[in-house]
Amino acid sequence: MAQQILEGIRVLELGQLIAGPFAAKTLADFGAHVVKVEPPGQGDPLRKWRMLHEGTSVWWEAQSRNKESICIDLRQPEGQALVRKLAAEADVLIENFRPGTMEKWGLGWDVLHADNPRLIMLRVSGYGQTGPKRDEPGFAAVAEAMAGLRHLTGEPGRAPVRAGLSLGDTIAGLHGAMGVLLALYQRDARGGEGQVIDVALYESLFNLSESLLPEYSAFGAVRQPAGGALPGIAPSNAYPCASGEYVLVAANGDAIFKRLMHAIGRADLAEDPALAQNDGRVKRVEEIDAAIAAWTRTQGVEPVLAVLREAEVPSGRIYTVKDIAEDPHYRARGVIESVTSAGGLTVEVPGIVPKLSGSPGGIHDRAPTLGEHTDAVLAQAGFDAAAIADLRARKVIA
């Protein structure tokens, strides 16, 4: 494998579950050396989430690949001292505890920065390290509601629904990884020091909110849920087919709209000057959607898609994970890779994204068992076998 772009960058991950660990996974995929600190006993709760194989979540294989695991009891002063020593040699520390927790453990920014001025500290929390809500517990579901996403997700007049994935966590993790890369560039290319990256779950989602706030600010408009449609942009929706499935059609470009209307036999709408641009189509979106649905209902998904591909109209099936796993495009792009767990199970996981031509990332290690690298990491930090055995005997490490 070619040298990876983050090779030599040492990351200490103190987070649990999704947001902080997802940021660390992203860095590890591109060569960062990530040491994950887990509590003795059960370790990261994600190990027991959703479907398990021999007691360990198969999700763990995706989230914790390319990492090492060390068990330290952070409730003990000696455990806190161990982390402080490891942080003194690290480039990046990632944590996603409630604000104030690291300070309670004697591991706040002032302490860590004094020990290691080059350290970059990524702090992920529900509401950020400041502000009136900083001390409240913040999970992704609540952040999605606060950011306005849940209000928009669903059918008009019905209860809000979630997207089915922990978007608040993973999107915050991506913002965190981006922040780390920016801070590394500032430190290494511009002669700066380390700094704190303060990522809030709700802010990461709010950053993706497109026109919501400008429209409210300018017009007092409050966007409402619209099901599968994209309000203010037409046509873009999911349309029913004869098979009972739906097809997604995004024909909101002016030329694309004309091609679509001709393809479905509605030349009258294609050539209507009032529909030539988006603002005119939005005024008659119900009419346009009805015309498209009347056509899609007459045939199955594949015949519909064949016509739309011929007309060069962006469209697609609504994929399940089975569709994803069987799709040749995913395979051709290397977006699905296989790993073998510590228990010997072969599991398919998402591949490396984004794809860099000159310094691509890669999956080079399976997800670790709990505390698998404790002795090796401490030995590298200067502890001899007797000291490690003493720490274990006093249950500071496991």
C-alpha cells in the first residue's frame, strides 16, 4: 500500500458510541495511528449495539477498524494520569463526553495544552462547550430535532420521523475530522500550536440546512415537511410504479424537465413557456407530479428507469441494503470491502471515502478486542512489564 497521508499522526480517542469514534475512524482510514481508550468491563457500549456475533456487534467492525484498544479506568486518578501521559505524546485527542467531564478528571484543555502545546483537542458534544445548554445531555436524536431536521422529515400533518441512521452523530464526526485536518495544517504548515475544535451535534446538522434560515430571515417563511418532495424545486419526488415500488426522479433542471416531459408523452408540458424555469414549475408542481405519477403507475421500476436513462433524466430505485450489496457499481468503485473479525466472521463494511488518487486510505487492521493493545501501548509509553502488571493488579488497566 502507498504511504498514507496521515501516517505518523498519533490520535488518542476517548470517545464512545458514534460521533467521536466516527471522526477517529475517518482519520484512521487515512493512516493515523489511533489508540482508543475504553473503560474496563464492557468497553465502548457500541460493542453491544444492534446485531451481535459471539457477543460483539458487527457494527463494531466498521466503526473501530484500523484502531488499537487500551483499557483504562478513568475514574481512578492513576488512570487519569496514564491518559495525561499518553496525551503528552499525541498529536490529536478526541473526546465526546458531556462538557466538564474531562475537567473533572484533570484532563481539561489547560492541563493538556500545558503538557503538550502541539496537541489538537477535538471536543464533540450535543450543544458545544459554551452556551446555556452546554451542560444538558445531548444525543443525536435531540440534536436532529433542534437543528430543524426532524421537523422536515415526514409527511405533512403526520408525526416527525427519523432518517433511520444517526445522522447527527456521523455528520458531527465528519465536521470533527475536517476540523482536525484544518488544525493540523495550521500547526504543521504555518508554524502554529495545537488548538481546541468545538463541535456541537446540532450545529453540524444546522450547517447543512441550506435555505431554511435565509428564507425565514427574508420572508418569515417556515418550511414544512413535504414527504418525498423537495419544496421550491420541481420536479423532484418519489413516484409510484405498477409493481408497488417507488422510483426517485430528480428532473428539476430546465433542460432535464423538457426531456422528461417528452419521454413520458407530455409534450404539452415540455413546451409550455410557463414551465420553462423552476419558479414557474413550482407554482404548478402538483400538476407536474400528477403527470409523472400517471405515467410511472403504468409500468414497473425497471421499464421506467430504462426510459429515463435513455432521456438522460437523473433517476433511480429506492435502494435497500440488499440492493446496495448486489449493485455492481458499488463493487466497481470499491465502496464495499470485507474484513474478518477477531471471532473469524467475514463482514462487509463501507469502504474508504473520499478516494484520493495519490495517497488513498485503506483498511489495514480489523477492529480490536477489548484492551487488546493495552500492554503494547503502555510499553511504548515507557512502562516496563512490572509496572504494567502492578497497574493491572490495582485495576487501573484491564
